Amino acid sequence: MIEPRWQKTWEAQGTFASPRLPQGEKLYALDMFPYPSGDGLHVGHPEGYTATDIVARYARMCGKSVLHPMGFDAFGLPAEEHAIRTNTPPRVQTEKNIENFRRQLKMLGFSYDWDREISTTDVAYFRWTQWIFLQMYDSWFDHDQQRGRPIAELPIPDEVQQEGDDAVRRYQDDHRLAYQSDAPVNWCPALGTVLANEEVVDGKSERGGHPVVRKPLRQWMLRITAYAQRLESDLEGLDWPESIKALQRNWIGRSTGAEVDFYIGAGETYDPWCQARRSTGFPRQPDEDCLRVYTTRPDTLFGATYMVIAPEHPAVESLTTAAQAAAVNAYCEQAAQKSDLDRTDLAKEKTGVFTGSSAINPVNGESIPIWIADYVLISYGTGAIMAVPAHDQRDFEFAQQFEIPILAVVDPGGDTPEATRADILAATAVFTAEGTAVHSGVYDGLSTAEFKSRITDDLAAQGLGRAAVNYKLRDWLFSRQRFWGEPFPVLHELDAEGQPTGRVRTVPEDQLPVDLPELADFKPHGRPEPPLDKAADEWLYPVLDGVRYKRETNTMPQWAGSCWYYLRFLDPHNASCLVDPQVEAAWMPVDLYIGGAEHAVLHLLYARFWHKLLYDRGVVSTPEPFRKLVNQGMILGEDGEKMSKSRGNVINPDKIVTEYGADTLRLYEMFMGPLTKSPKAWSTQGVNGVRGFLDRVWRMIVEEDAEQPVVCGAVQDVAPTEPQNRVLHKTIRAVTHDLETLSFNTAIARMMEFTNFFLKEDVRPKSAMQQLVLLLSPLAPHLCEELWQVLGHSGTLAYHPWPKYDESLIAEDTVEIPVQIQGRLRGKIAVPSDADRDAMETAARTDPKIAQLLADQTVVKVVVVPGRLVNFVMKGS
RNA sequence: GCCGAAGUGGCGGAAUUGGCAGACGCGCCAGGUUCAGGACCUGGUGGGGGUUAACCCCGUGGAGGUUCGAGUCCUCUCUUCGGCACCA
């Protein structure tokens, strides 16, 4: 077997070790590192990995310094579940799985620099994951400068300062990029454990089908929303698929509109309030006697016939009248029980309850009722809306349900596909698009766009509103109730009774890492608190500077380790910092990042967020980590269905390598179609075809049936003939171009054509054979190294200069040109390749067949494209 | 509902970006080789018509349009896949 032999050679000689710093042009080619599952490598993995490997090998032959690393994203739920099931430490199984993955990756001949291998579960690695968390904790976001800054630089307002140190501390805590908050968890009493979202199906545990309830728990959040603006606008400069950018933009969900305050005080105090607002302007925080809403359609203010606040809105209590109290309490309690899913998917009918109070519409002074309904989310905008039923689908449904008046204030100007103009103006149909204002006082007749900007300005002048931007993006719930994840480097201070004081202290940097404790067993302890609460006291209760603490027992989510692994590859063994700044500046950004589209949003957004914080804190030198991103397509089974054990259509890479070889697997996956095409169905016949091609390449160069591989007789040390040179140089040109554009399928097709041609040649110039071996080597490295040796070379070809093509050897003396009449193909002529228009037209007219067709016809126009075609246009066309 | 991607032979897919549609591979057909099977080699292979020759017509999901010329550009439309989905 030649493949394992070459793999050993590469490893023994350190062929693919990257230099600490690049010399000359650099290429950082990165794969999305895998989660080492117990099932081993899936054929989807080698697809992207082969693509980056080809690019990396090609770049080396072009003289670039290449960084091409691999590692493992090894924290995760399956290992934890396995540990619970077998009561063995998760690290044991994880390391077995990594070993298997490493074996499989090496078997495929990827040119990784294995000295840089990392796993997110390495203590020496997650030490720096914890360190980055400390940077988050130590940062606040300066909205004026749009960047994260050290918490020490946070300006403290005087009134806070006067309240004392505790107030200052709380104020800082409220501004940190990592902060604590109560967030609901999926608590399953029957299993006695907290479940991840993916372990909950229809409100029941995936395993066992036990009921799951939502229970608030103190957890860590990351303030990713602070970076929403930059995460969106910086997408523009990235060489990413537009579809992925669209997905991220959609996820960030920027919208523009206005915030407006509705007065909720007593009617007779409305005028003085308005007066006061005119002088004070729009306050940063709304005062108690108003309800602040966010709307993208301030132009529909005149059509607001009621308001809605979320059940969790702080004003619920004060707005509820005695008569409504019972109904409101019941409704809010019910809403609290529902999960987000229940509130969306299952709620076909709008629900809500009247508070008994009303507010005053600032544009016309009219009083409108305030309702509570769970179709308004506390987590978006201000948690309160003005409802314009005539021009919002949800409000329309709600108003119909509860018989609230509907007033049309936007004239569509004509019938729409859904409704007539008359229905819309009569408010019996909803219209949500833009139009012309009606029933809007002095604003009547304005277009939606004009109206929006005009009324926003007017409200701002009166101190009643202001332009505002909102994002769908939410802060990132960053803690998990798991034992197989990075511990937080955080300590909770305890008082003399052993109760938490509420003060938090971070583990000093020089005491990192905080390693995971050894657990006696892995069974759930039956409480919603994290499983690490079972750890031994010496881990759980450290004493620092004479103060006793309890460690944070939440762990970080799996995303944490993958947020920055691309940085550690640059300097994986550095014990004194995350990455040497000189090394970072030399290698970053990642030039090519290939992985599955399933990470389009979360991983790529989280990683960009972390990178931006590290950029703001001076750890990295680029604002974005991944310059070019490519998503490989999904590979389906032979039946065209997604591969799964239950369907029995899983293709095992080990089996393919055993039967056909690694080069065949690599080449086949690249030949299946465009890299990014998705999905692609596996075809064993296709694998066979590719194997046949590699066999023909071998036979083209090597003597068959010889004891030892020797160059076959047809391969001779002679200069190529003119046609041979043409094929050779065309192939070099096409393959070079195709590798640059990641069009591996066509590159392979071009080399097949080369092979088909030269197999028929009785004499095959050795120089041409060598060039082909070089061209094919990034794709099928084992075979090509072997052929290179057979052709008489001693070392590896991995750094041999890439073949160059000579345009003058490609050019033909004469070319065949299609002749068209009325745009239809009617004949072909052979002309000198440099023939001018006149010569081409003459040649076409002289062709017997064309001449006959042109006889008795009036040619009104002749289109001649030199080197391409001749087209005669007749009268009457 | 909104956003995005894609529809080309029996199949996977090419087409230097407006210039000979179907490269290359699979499959299939015929022939060669072989005890046989497989492997390998040679030739053919979009559909229809034709005196089976020359040649003609049709053809890139569908309908229009722009152009001397459209798989490629524009408008409308259908289908499939992926994502988001009470975000005011």
C-alpha cells in the first residue's frame, strides 16, 4: 500500500510543518474542526477538508507559506450522556474518539501540521477560553465610540458614586459584557436534571417523555447585542456567500423606526406633562407616567386604537385596575408557564386581557385602552406597542377577536392582490404595505416614507419621541448546567454562615486554569442547580485572601471553545499568552474557511463577536477573523436521502479507503459536483469511475505487470509535439484557473481529457507526464508522490514549483468558426486564428453551402466576432 | 408569510459570463479480448424526422420580452431545497 507509506514519510520528515512566521506570501487555510463523535468521521467531513487541503498543497507549490491546522471541538452533550450512562469520566471516552478521528484524518493524507493539534478540552487550551471570559467580564461597551473598553474606564454617574462602593459595583456589573441574569432553564423533575433545548420535544423530555417545566435560574449572559451594529455592518467587506450574510443580517434583524411615549397619567395633567416635555425633551429612560413604545411605522400613529404591553412588563401592576386584577393575574400567570414555543407555534388565536387603564395618543390626544397580550414580547423593543389594527396583521387579528375599533390611515391607492382598496379604507381588510396618509390631520396626503421622517422630527421637537433602531438579536445565554464544559473562572463570596453575599470575584489570571473537578459519579443530583455542585468541597469552596468562596458551577456552552480556536492554532504551545501578537499579526486573518452551512449563524456570529472584543482589547489586529468563507454542500446517501443509521444508507470513509484508497475518496468527493452544491447524492459507480481514472494515470506512466514499478516504454525523454504541447499547456492553464476558483470538478475533468489524449499517444514525453503528476498532486497526493518517484525524483513533490503554461503553445494556427444565418447554425469554416472581420466574412461567403443559402437573398447585416463566429442577417428579420 | 439558493440528456454535472448547448464521468448499446464472470480496449449515445446519406426540425421548469444571436440579461409564473417566523 503506497498510501500509508507516504503518510509515514510526510510525518517522519515533518513535510507539512508550518513556520512560526510566514516568509513571503501567506495562506491560512482552515477547516471547521469536528466534534469527535463516537461514530467516527462522516463522508461529509472529507469534502471540505479535501478542498482546503488541495488549496493548501497548491499554495505550497506556488511558494506561499501555508498554515493548515486541525483540532477537535470535544466538549459536548454526547460525551456527557455517555459518562452518565457508563459512569466513567467523559474525558476517557472523548480521548478515545479523538484518537479514532485523528487516525481517520491521517489516513486521508491531509497535509495538516499535526504539531499544532489542539482540543477544546485540553486544560492548557481552555485556560485561555477562561481568560477570554475574564476579558469579557472586564469590559463594557462604549456606545459612543462603538467599542468595548476596560470596566475601569466606565464613567460612574455622580448620583451612583454618592451611593457608595456597592452602588458603583452594581453599576459596573450592569455594564459588563459578561453579566449574571435569571433565565429560564428546562427543568425535568422526573429525570432530576436540567435539559438542553434540543433535549426537549413538545414540552417533554426527549428521553422518557417526562414533563419539563421552565424554571428561572441565575445564569451568565454575554452582551452580544452591544455589537449588533458592528456585526451587521462589517459583513459588507467579507468575501462570504451572500446567502450566509443574508442569514446573519436576518438573525441580527436590524429595524429602524421611532420610540414614542404615551401618557398614562390622569387626563387633566396631560397638558402640563406635554408642556414639560417640550422643555425637557425626550428622556433617556421613560418616566412613570408614560408608556414607551417602539414602532417601525410612526406614520400610522393616527390609526392606533389601543396599546398592548407584554405580560412581563413592569407597568402591568400599576396599570391594572382593581376590577381587572383577578383576570390580569390569571392571564400573566398562565403566560409565565408557557415556553417561547407555546407562545408562538401553538397560539393560533390571539389571547389577551384588558388592564382597565388607558393612555393618550400623543398625536391627537385621544384616549385608547391598554391591553396585556403575550403576542407582545418583553425582550424586544420596549415590551410595549401601539396597536394599529388596520395596518398590522397581528393587531388586526387581535382587534377582531376583542372587538376593538379599527381605523384605516394608509390609502393603498388601488386594490391589492389580497383586498380591494374600498375594503382597506373601510378597515374590513388589513393593509401592511406603504401608501398615502389619510385620517392623519395635517399629515394627510404624505407618502409613508415622508410621513415617517416628518412625524419623527415633530415628535422629537415636542419631546414625545425620537428615531430609534432595534435588533432581533438577543444577548447570549452563556451558561449550561453541565459537567463536561469549561468551568467559569468566577467565585461567589460567602458570608460567615456560608451564604452567598452576592459579591463576585474572578479567579486571578495567574491562577488559571480552573480545571474541572474529579467527580465521584456522574449521576444527576436531582436539583436544578448545575451538576458540578456535586464536586468535592476542596474544589467547590476555595479560600482566597482569607475569604471563603463558592465556585461558579455553571459551565460554558460548546460554542465557547470554537469561538477562538483559529487563534490558538497560530501559537498552540504558548504558555504566557493566548497568541504572540507578532505571530497573530503575521498570519491573521484566516484566508479561507470551509465548513458546513449549519454554522452560518451561531458559530460564525459568536466567533465574530469574540474576535471583535479581542480586537477592541488589543489582543488581535484584525476586526474580522475570516476573510473568505465557503460552505461545502451536504452529501446524501445513494438513495438521495440524508445519511442515517436508521436508514442504513451511511457511507463509511474507512470502507471506501480500504476498497478504493484515500486518493480515490478525495478525488471522488471533489468530482461529485461543485464544492458548494448542496445536496449531492453519493454514487458508488461514480467512485468506481474516479478509481478508473487514477488507474489510467498510473498506466499512462508506469509499466504494467512489472515486478517493480518502472516507467513504461511509451514515456520517453523527448520534446512534446505541437499537438501534445497544446494539450499539456491547455491543461495547465485550465487546472490552475480551476484550483484558484475552487472548481475542483472541472479541474479533474481537464486532467481526464489530458489522460485520454496521452494514453493514445505512442510516445509520451516524460516532461509532460511530470507536469501532469504535479497538477494532480494536490488532489491525489499519494499516487502522485509515488509517480514522482517512479519518474526518477528522490524527494517529495510537495514544494516543487507549480507548472507554468505558455500561451503561445496553446494558440492554433487555424480555428473552426461557426457560420450562422439568422442566428441559426448553418455551417463551419476554417480560418486563420488571427483573421480579421473582412477575411472571415469572405471565407464564410465563399463556403459552398453558405454561398448557396445566401444566393437570391438580401443580406442586411453581417455580424462578425473575430475568432468566434459569423452571422448573416437577412431582410425581414 | 418573509429571506435565500437552485431547476440543463436515463443520472452527476460542463458551457472562458450574450456567441457551435450537453465537456468530463456514470449508465446504456455495439464490437474486441476472455473458458466464464469481472476487469480492460475501440466506437456510439439529447429528442423527433429523413432515401438512416447529406440534411432538417425541436430542445436548458413554464409564459412573454430585449438582441443579429439567450442556458446566460429583463418581466411574470411554477416547482424543489435551506433558513427565519407574533421582532411591532
